[in-house]
Amino acid sequence: METPLIVIAGRPNVGKSSLFNRLVGRRQALVADQPGLTRDRQEATAVLGGRLVRIADTAGLEEAPPESLSGRMRAGAASSLEQADLIVFVVDARAGILPPDAHFGAWLRRLGRPVLLVANKTEGRAGYNNALDAYSLGLGEPLSVSAEHGEGLSHLMSTIAEMLPPAPEGAEEEPTEEGEKPLRLVILGRPNAGKSTLVNRLLGEDRMLTGPEPGITRDAITLPLRDTTGREFQLVDTAGLRRRARVQDEVEKLSTGATINAMRFAEVVVLVVDAVDGLHDQDLQIARLVEREGRAMVVALNKWDAVEDRDATRKAVSDRLERSLAQLKGIPVVTLSAMTGANVQKLLPAVRAVHDTWNKRITTSALNRWFEDAVSRHPPPAVQGRRLKLRYVTQANARPPTFVVFGTRAEATPEDYRRYLVNELREVFALPGTPIRLDFRGTVNPFNEKE
Ligand code: GDP
């Protein structure tokens, strides 16, 4: 099979080029610095979710006069769109859905190629709600990203990979004996938390299968390892990690970009925290990124050998995590010493457990048994004098667990009620340490079309 082709389409200024650059791993500046860059279609190869793909940015549309915009969009984009294995249709959530978006969307639906709807510019609080507008296109659930701020990209990449036609035999990662793919994890944390020591410790105990493998990106390599049960892992090792910085730590300053980049390839993030030092804001920042990118997380509370009051330390860290990370409750904490090796053997089992949780699928019947009960115990509030009627819930996706609640005016469900349901879901179905996504959909038919 040929390398699958992904075409990015949408009206001008929705952020196609920024997204293109993000997906192919180019610096943001290219967009701003070179006007006209998108005048011709550009194409690049990239690795998304472990798949080699071609990505094309449709262009030549920027100069089209507004009145004929949607027509021009079709003409300009048609040839590449017809060959696309997947069309990434980008809309600007800040500007809302404009007539050209709607026309183009309707045309795309008739084209019959697989379409992934992406709502760009959704940074900040308002962003998510604006993205919901895009449901009206009838192209399914919009995936929210901010190409400019680098948010939601790993989710986008894995979704794209999932939507592609299956790769031919042998092209994918080798499954292990149990038929499972190696579990991809990344170790993150502040400088000096003990990440390198931990990686070396993990690799040191006869677990390394082969040498380091060439990078999935220029800056990262993957280290294969196997735990005592035979489960295989791929440790995504970022450059700053193994190569000990001679001058600590000019290079290793924690940048959002580097963190996201490493997280992209991982399913589970191990956040290494220096227990002597306690939990810093920077640690919480990493954790929030993990949440936003929809990854599962385990905290390795390192340097446990050097901690004097263990009870107090454990409590302080757990309390702060619970308080500061409402969106990622119940993160498993493993106390260990990378230096002495004490308790290090507990880390990979914890990673596996949280990975299982992250992959979990709950049956619709179990969900709705709970839902009926949860809603009758604590009925949804009235909004603008009218009761919300929440009817049923279904799990739309895993990795991370994603649920959709349907009902009359369900989209008007207030934030604290949403939180109530998420907390319940987490407790009742035992989903600690993973983000949970919960969407609300009104029962208005989004497929009504005026054309
Ligand atoms: P990185 O910057 O996160 O990769 O941190 P390193 O692995 O380089 O560790 C930073 C320092 O912490 C080094 O001096 C390590 O020897 C020390 N260190 C790492 N793990 C432990 C541990 O479990 N206990 C103690 N006492 N020191 C540790």
C-alpha cells in the first residue's frame, strides 16, 4: 500500500498552515515569516501515531474573492481531496461556523471520503464551547486544537492515525507474545528529579531487549524493555535524558514544546518528582499538559531513601495532587528510590494498571444503569427556568475514556453538574489517573441542511 495521504482543507485563515507545520514538526515561525508560503500546495511526510503518512496543505485559496470562496475552495482542493485517505477539515472556532464552512462541509460530505473535523483556535476557556458550534456541520464530533498554542495535537495525531486505513501486515510495530503492542511511556519531570537515574535503573536490570532504536523524532529515541511478566514497553527517551548535560541544565529547561513533543508518542507519562523537594508548580504544569493531551499518568515520588518524615511527605504530595488536579483525580503515586533501586519494581506494574484504565471500555448498559441512578439521586438543575432532560450516556471512545451524554438541551448542562458526573464516573467505574472526557449533545438533529 502506498503511504496514506492526509489533506488539510478549510477556508483561508482558519490555521491550515499552522496545523500543517505542527503535524510535520516544523517551527511555527514558518507561517508568519513567509507570506505566500501556502500559495501552492505543500506536501511533507511525517510520522503520526507510529504511521508514516503524507500530509498535504491545500492552498491557492487565500486570494479568492469572498463571493466565490466556497467554489474556489472546491476547485483548488478538489484534485487532492479526491485522492485523500483522510481529509482534515479545519474550522476556526473563534470565528464560528461561517457560510463558506457550511457549504464546503456539505460538499465534503457528498464527496464521501473520510473526514475528520477539527476546530482550531480553541485555546482558553471559551474555546471548547465555541468548538461545539461545529457539530452543526454534520461531520461528527469536532476535535478541538490550538495549532498556535500547541494544544490538543497529540490527540489529533493519534485520531488521524486511527482513522487511516489499516497498515499492511508487518508494517506496524511487532506485537508481543500476548498480541499486545509495546506500551509507550515517557518519563518527565523537573531537572534533577532523578529521571536519568530512573531510566538507567529501569534499563539496568537485564530488561533491555536490544540497543536504543533510531528516533521517532530527531530529539527522541525509544528504548525497548520488558518487565518480569514479559510485557513489552517502549520508553520514549528525550534527548536531555540519557545524554547527561555537562553543564546542568541550560538545555534541559522545561519547555512546553519539548514536553508535548515527548508526550505525543507516549500513552502513559511517568512524572518524576523529587520527594525531598516536594511538588512544584512546574510539576503541576506538566500534569495539566498530560491531562490536556489526554494521557494517563503515574507519579514516581523519587529519592524516597532521603526522605525523613515519610508519612507527612506522602500526605503533602497526595493532598496537593488532589486539590490542584481535579481533572486527573486518583493519580497513582509510587514512592521509590532510583538511586538504591528500592521499590523501582513497582513502577511498571503501576504504569500497566493506569494504561488499562486509560483503555477501558464500559458497556452502554452498565453506564446507563449508573446514569439513571446518578441523575435521580442528584437531578440536573434548571437552566433559565427550564429543566434539563438528560436521557442517556454512551462511551464514544477510549484512550482516554470519552463519554457523551444525550438529552434535550444537554449542551446547556452547567459546569458543576458536568463535574459531578465526571467524579461519579471515575469512582463508580474505577478510572483513577486518566483524564475523562464528557461531552453533552442536545437532541436537535445536526444533519438538517439548508442547501
Ligand atoms: P534528571 O535531571 O531528572 O535526569 O536527574 P538525575 O537522574 O541526573 O538526578 C539528579 C540528582 O539526584 C543526581 O545527583 C542523582 O544522583 C540524584 N538522585 C537521583 N535519584 C535519587 C534517589 O532515588 N535518591 C537520592 N538520594 N538521590 C537521587
